[in-house]
Amino acid sequence: MSFPTVGVIGLGYVGSVTAASLAARGIPVIGFDRRAEVVDAMRRGLAPVDEPLLSERLARGLARGTLECRSVLDLSECGASLICVGTPVGEDGQLVTDDLFAALDSINATAPAGHVVVIRSTVPTGLYARARTHLREDLRLALNPEFLREGSAVADLEEPELVVYATEDEEAARFVEALYAPSADRLHRTDPSTAEVLKLVNNAWHALKVCFANEVARVTIPVGVDPFAVMRLLCADRKLNTSSAYLRPGMPFGGACLVKDVASIQAHAATHAVDAPLLGSILRSNDAHLRYLRDVVLEHAPKTCAIVGVGFKPGAADVRDSAPVRLVRALLDAGVHVTVADSAVLEARLPPLGLAALEAALGDPRAYAAPTVEHAIAGADVIVVGHPCEEDRRTLVDLAPSVPILDSAGELSRALSPDERASLAPVVVLARGC
């Protein structure tokens, strides 16, 4: 793609790095910033922020004649713009978007028809829709949240692990894809709402990890344990501890280990008078998610609910501290008649066996333990897919029931082909309403 001149609006950390890096690649760039001292510094080849590699990229862009910097925002010469202005947090905790909308106003006033507007700033949810309404109809819009770290921003931009963008305009999509052609294998297109929230979730996750490591230090030091050794060993396990494992939304956690061990470390912290609110909130968060799932089911006002799969994880016959079993009891307490199917539990090898094993797993005579999935879903007003084994998952697809299916952990949805999905009633993963 032959690149149009790209305007970079805002020359702070994100904007200065973006402008210099693109210009160093040979893309014509005009950087805009209302701070005259920043514009003057960049014109003279001085990096406005202390960032490794930035001075070198800046010098290369200036030498190639592909970088120009101005203090008056006028995009009449630009075919696209990247908005990199700050969106600070206000006193109410909301992101302040005044500078962003001021940039949109300038774009409206000066950009040519067909100009592509790419918002890189961190934005609140709903911003894309607001910006689309705010912009002229002949302008194109995309979101491209930045994931740059201070101290490695140039490297993060040029060798990214992940690049995300969202747009409802195919011309805008083509521009963004060309912009990130060197990183095409890491480029992911998504919807605007997901792109808006992703940056916030990313940083919340990083903040959570910092707090977790610090709480580990506070609860290990009183018993003479080196917290650095603990965390070094934790991070050495890349299959479970530092991977995507356990990071897929679904049922609350359960099983023989997680519940009791979390309770144990909470008790340990209390014994040593350590304030560990993050660790202390884990079980409460788990309980809150179970209540959420219960309420999702109750929104359908069912008289009878069928639950397929009650092991503590997919396909497991072990029901110790099982979230699906807890959901069964929560629905029973809410006055719903609950039927349950789980072939993995029925095939238990140690007594109790068969239906007796499933009845024992449920631990409540009010719940009906069904011999098959077909028996369980007969007459049900809504079906909840918990942690089913493969046999029960396939049976449910083959039966193609006509009532709403709440696929709590996505165990059914991941196995569906487009034709199978079309044959079923609405299948919803972790969402209210069908």
C-alpha cells in the first residue's frame, strides 16, 4: 500500500514514539502538538521523552524527510490520522475525553473526505459510537488501542505481542492492516466494544499481578519464607501458572484443591495479622459469580431447569466443591425444579455407582438425577451446560432441544459447527437473556 501522509495528534509518550517509528519506516508523518516546546524539540531531533531508541528513530525520520512537526492542527494534507492525546481520569473515576473530542472537531474542520481516523488513546466504553456520531459522515473511523510500556515503547510498537483494532469501515480496516503489515501475524480485528474495554482489562490484570505478588510477600515473610523464591518458582510453571490456563470465563472454581487452599492462605494471613484484601476477596468473588449465574437462569422464570455436567471441571466425575452442584442447590432454594444429567458421574468405578452416585453427588433429594441427558432435558424450560463430558455434550447437540441453552463455560459452544448452532435454540455464554 502507498501510504498517505499520516497525522499523529498528540506527541506525548504514545504519539512521539508512533510518529518517529512510522517516519523511520518511510511513512510520511506530520506530528501535531499544541505544546510549542515539544514541537520545537522534535524538529531539532530531540526526543521529548526519555525513551530508548526514540532519538534514533526520530533522527532517521528527519533525515529521510518523512517527519514534520507542527503546533497548529490542520489535517488537510493528511489521508489518515492517529489520535494519541491523553485521556486522564477525572475526580469521578471516569476517563476525561475533552482533548479527544477537540481533536475530532479539528478533524471535522480540516480533514479531506475519506480521511481515516484511528483512535489510539485509552477510551471509555461507548466511545466509538459517540465518535462515529460526532465525525462527519465522509470520514472513516477505527480504534487501535496502544499497549506500550514506558521504557520499552519503541520496541513494544515495532515488535508487538498483540495488535488489536476495531472498525465498521472496510477502508479503515485496510489502512490499519497496511500500517501493521510487519506484524500481520499478531494483528487481531475485533468489535469496537471489545477494543474499548480490552486496554482497561489489560491494565487491571497487570495491576492485579502486582498486588498479588506484594500480598504473597506480606503473607510469606512472617514465617521466614523468601517471597522472591516463591514467585520465581511460581513463574517457572508456564503450563499453568503463567499461561492462558484458568483465564477463560465460565463456572466458578471448585474442586478438592482450590477452595480449601484459598481458604487456608486467607486463614494464614489472618493468623499473622496480615492485611491481604486481594486474597481475602477471592472466595467472595467466586460466590458472586455463582449468584450471577443463578440470576441468569432465573431471568427465564423456569419451572424446571436441566443442568448437564456437574463435575468440578469439564468431564470430571469428581464433584467436591463443584460449582455446578452449588448452582443446582441455589436454584432449588429459589423454587426451581432441577433435573441433572452427567454420564461421567454415572460411570463411577467406586460405590456408590450409577444413579446412586449422581444422587450422592447432588446431595439433595429435591434434585432429580436423570439416567440420560434426554431424560434430564425432557420438559425443561431452560438448559444449563455446566461441565459436561464429551458424550453428554455430543448427545445434547444431537437432541437439538428447542428451549434456551445457557452455556455457562462455553463447553458446548466451542464444539458446535455453524450448522449445529443453527439447529439449536439460542445458546448464550455467560450472558443475560436469550
